[in-house]
Amino acid sequence: MKSYRTMCKKTWAVILAIACHLPATWATNANEIEIIPKPVHVEQTSGNFRLSPKSTIGYDAALQGQAEYLQQVLGQSTGWDLKLKKDARKATILLTLNPEKVDKPEGYRLDVTPKGISLTGRDAGGIFYGIQTLLQLFPPQVYSDKRQHGVEWIAPAVTIYDAPNRPWRGMMLDVARYFYDKEFVKKYIDMMAMYKLNKLQFHLIDDSGWRLEIKKYPRLTEVGAWAGPDHNRLGGFYTQEDIKELIAYGQVRNVEIIPEIEFPAHILSAVVAYPWLSCTGLQHEVPTQHFISRDLLCVGKESSLQFLRDVLDETVRLFPSSYINIGGDEAVYTRWEECPDCQKVMKREGLKKASELQGYLTNVVAEMMKEKNRTVVGWEEIFLRGDVKTPVVGLIWHNVRDTLLATQRGHKAILTPATHMYFDFPESRTPGEVKAATWMPPISLEKCYSMEINDYSPESTVLGVQGCFWSDQFIHGTVLQEIDYLNENRSENYAEYFTFPRLLALSEVAWCRQSDRNYSDFRCRLSHHFNRLDFKNCHYRVPEPIIEQMNPTATGAIEFTLSPAVADADIRYTTDGSYPTVHSPLYTTPVTVNDKSDFRAITVVNPRHYSLPIYFAPDYSGYKQYGEYTAEWKPLNVQPYLTPWRFECTGKISGNGTYTVSFIYTKGETPFRLGTLKLYKRDELLAEVPQSVLINANSPIATYRFTVDSFEAGTPFFIEVEACGEKGNDTSGLVFINKVTQ
Ligand code: ACM
Ligand code: ZN
């Protein structure tokens, strides 16, 4: 792979240098300074440091874990057994703690000179981050877990001072919808650590799985961790020993693991194991498909509160984190409204609405946790429902302005807006894009990077930023589509594909001050990180080539100037609107086309690994009144007699309410016939609208109307309509869906 890429390294170095406003000589230097997240202060000096088999690592006694980590990383890629020197004053690489020299938590100062390396930190976290920066100065092969031959292990001489702007730089991993084994979780922690993220929200519990061993309630994992029939059951869980191992792994890497014990909703897996936990006491099964249960933990029964106490007790004993996450999202309160026990509590506490019971429960648990010196974190609902007096930390996932409410009510906030930080959304609408969550628009790398942190609350209220990776898209390993490249260990590979490279954008959003962020500068540095991810064996979505310029020419054509989004990768292109392949013409100089939609170009990392094409979505603004573009028909898919035509409309059905579906005839000689239309929520028929209508150039629009009253986020919706060409197939048209009432 490497040799394929290095073929055109020189050409791209020059193009990148121009694009990144750097001197070409700088861009051709073997080890450049392309650190992510961008350090606060970097001063390049002259010469290089060269690692040798004789190099030693000296360390303060308190930094043994960090020294061993560095020894191990350098050892596996270089093949050298570098000596460690405890309490040393002299060593080739010296790690020391010095709070006077470095004043910010997790901060460090790194001096690389031709003679040696000095790394000073205020704390072990700062030292770990100095090591990460140092690794980014070495050639990318340093990330390999196999010995690399023929590499010059040099790093440019430099002085770096660096510290994070905020204390919370998080990622959430949903291990409940899909069980990732311990080794994958370690890899995820490792990848977070490489980019200086320090909090892992471990989403251990959801309707579809309970993943944490609780000794007092063994059925939680004997029963609640498994879905499907016995002979073919899916799932798994972490033993308490596994958890201890993960915590220790995280500690060396400055990643704090925060357990998320979800309640009162998203807890069906526990209810399956112990039906008496819910208001109704009914027996259920662990779902095998995406499902948000309406069953809630009963607040009115002493037995379910005791369960909560016991589970949280064991959790607190296991996890040293000063935070305990209690979930709290998406409760629908009908069960509490109907439950006599819950109603009694409402009366006793003088509450008017069942939703206020959630605030009551949050107070009870937050007090319980305070006694154990732990702070409660949870989704924003934990402080938005009812009157919560004990200070908590809310994860703001809907509206970042709610940080203001957090401040006013004495709480703190972490920003994790679904619009920018949910990595289960695709990056684009380009045909061929990975199928993923649809209830929000795609989140491109640039959109993720552009997230603004807080202009609403004082800095002290917003602890930081977090990305979320939900696994509903491949619940229990179901894959919604095939991507050859990801076919082995597919769920794990998809998880990485969704997470990277957006995690690198998150890293910079979380680490840097907003005023220090610059997307084009980030993109230039990023282009050199894909190779590092390759050596880490980490999958990622290959970005499309970057359009540097798109200039009209004197003849009315358009000239495209591109640069590679992945350093040293090829760009291949077409000028007739067709999909480029790895054999299409190689881009070397600007390309001129008559119409921009005729131009397509892909990034080719290697012959098996390439991007989607640059794509200009058709302009449907003239159809705005009909709602969102959903589907289209063309002569190729038009049938000769009335046949059910099924297309997906997930995301266009965005909540309960009344919708119109408009079929609009756009061209052709043949009229298009439509019959009965059906709306499905997965396989469940929700609406049926009989109609028989013919549309053509003179009468081009057919409209259907239906109402949805059992919407579920994350569940796929489909339309099936009878359709055919009337004596022929020369007909094309568009389908739009509009939500007309709430
Ligand atoms: C969430 O996305 N339900 C927090
Ligand atoms: Zn109840």
C-alpha cells in the first residue's frame, strides 16, 4: 500500500504545500509537524532527533506506567528493547513531573533536540499527551504493532507547550445495541487516547442488552445480555474482571471510563431478567431489532428502588470514576401515569406531571451518589424534567442553548449535539454513502469541525465536548448494506468507519480554543493522519478530493483545481458524470468540464480503498413546497403493469403528524399510473391510502395523505405504492414527502 502511495508523493507534496500555504521544502520534509489536536504553541528549531537502539527512557517514579507505555510502543515498531531508567536525571528521553513549569492540568512541555528529548508535565495525563505528540513527530510506522524495517526513526527538533482548553473531551460507545468485545474496546480507548480524548462514556445498558456483570442480580447478564433463540443467541457482557482490566488500560492512557447505568427508560433488558422492576410486571423478550421500549423502571415500588441502590453500589465499587452516568433519555411517561404505585409517589411528593417523577428520581440518586463522592451525569433530560436540586452534569444532545438552563439551575453541561457530534449519521447524501441514522441531516467532517462551543454560558459551566457513537445501525451485528472493504469483523469495522476521521475533528474541537481552530489548516494536517490510522489498523471513511478552486472559463465551462484529502493518495476522475474507478484518468493538472455535474473525482488510497466521488446534489429548491426529496422513478425501473414499488422514507417521517406524499411527473412521453399507497414502520402497516390516478405532462402531480401516531426514532419507514407506465416506460419523476401538521 505504501509503495502505491509514494509513487506520486513529490507531486502531491508540492500541491499540498500550495494548498496549505507552506513552503514546498517544508512539505517535502520527512517528518513534518502535523499534530492533531493542534498544540497551543509550536516552535520548530533546527535539526532532528534520531532514536537508536541505545536510547534510554528516564522517568520519575510516579510515571512508571507512562514510561513503560512509551517503551512498549517504540519497542514493537522499532524492534528495539529500549532501557528504562527510574528516577533518572539523565536519559535520551526524560519524563518528569514539574507543576511549576507546567501550570495547566493535562498540560505538557516537550523539547525535542538533536541531543535528546525532555518531556515535562504537571500530571501523568500531561506526560501521556506529550508522548502522543512525540509519536506524531515520528514517522507513521511508529504506530505499527509489528517491527518495521528500513525506517529512519527521526523526529524534528521542536519546542511545544500545550494544554487542553477544557477538561471533558469525551466519546460515548454504545456497547448495548451491539456487544463489542474487550479487545475492541481497548482499541477504541487507544484511538481516543491517540487524539487526547479523556472520557469514555460506556453505554452499558439499553433495551437490547445489559452488558455489566452485577453479582447481586445474575440474571441481568444470564438473561438480559442475550437476544434471539438459545441456539443462535446474540450478545455478551463484561465480567467485573473484564471491567477492571479496561479501567486499568484506560488509566495508563488518561481515559476515564464512566459507566452509564440507564434508567428509567431504555432498560427493557433488565425488565426481561426481572419483570418486577417495571410498573406492569409483564414478561418481555430482549429485542433482536431496534426498539425503544415504553416500559420504565417503576418509581413507586421499594423493590425497584432497592435494585437501583444495589446496582449503583456495585457499579461505584467497580469504577473509580468520580462520575456515574444515569442515562435518563427518551422516557415516555405513560406507564408511570397508569401505575398506582407511581401515582402514590406523585401525590406524596406533590408532583403534578408524571415527568416530574424523573426529576424526583434524579434527586434521590444524585443524593445517593453524593454520599459516595460521585457526581451524577446523564442526558439533558435529567435536569430538564422536574426540579433537580442536587447539582448534576447534563449531556446536551438536542439544543445547545439549554446550557443556559443548566447554568441558571446550578448544573454543569457537556455538549454532545446530535447535529454535530453523533457519529452514527452518515457524512453525506452522495449515492453510495454508508446507510446510517437518518433522523437528522448528514454530519460532514467540516460540520463536525465547525461546532461552536458555547456562547451562552460561562466556561466553568460547559465542561467540554463529547462525540457519540450509537450502534443501532448494526444492532446485534445486523448490517444494513455491504461494503466489501469492511466485510470481515464487519460491525467493528463499521464502528471505526463511522468514527474516523470525525473523531479527529472532535479532538480539535474539544482541545483547542474556538479562536484557534481553522478548518483548512486542520484538513491539511489531517491528510497526513490517514497513513497513521492505516498503521494502527483502524478503518476510516476516505474523504473525497478537496476542491481548491472551481473557476468559470471565458467559454462558459468550469475549471476544477483539486488537492488530495489523503496525503500521497491518487485522484482519479471522469468528465461524463459516470462513477470514476481506480482505472479512470489520474488527476495531475486542473480539469475543465462544460457542466459541473459532469465532473466526478475520487481519492484512491490503494486499489481496494477509495472514496465516494465528489458529487453535486441535484437542486430541488423549485419543489420546496412539496417537502423533502425522497425517491424518483426512471424508465429503467418503470414496470409494464401495476406492481408494488417500495422505497425507504426513514428520516422523512420525522415524528407523529399528518404527511403528504407527492409524485411529480418531470419528463417522458408515457403517463405514469399510481394505485394504493401503504406506509410501513419496518414490517408493520401504519397507513393504507387507496387511489387510482394517472399523471403526465399536462397533469403532473398526484398527492397522498396519511397520519402517523406511533412514530419511533431510529426505526426504518417504507412506502409501498402500486405503480406502472401506461403503455411503455418513457416516464421519469420525483417523489417528495411533506409534514403538514404536528
Ligand atoms: C439520545 O440520543 N437518545 C441521547
Ligand atoms: Zn410504577
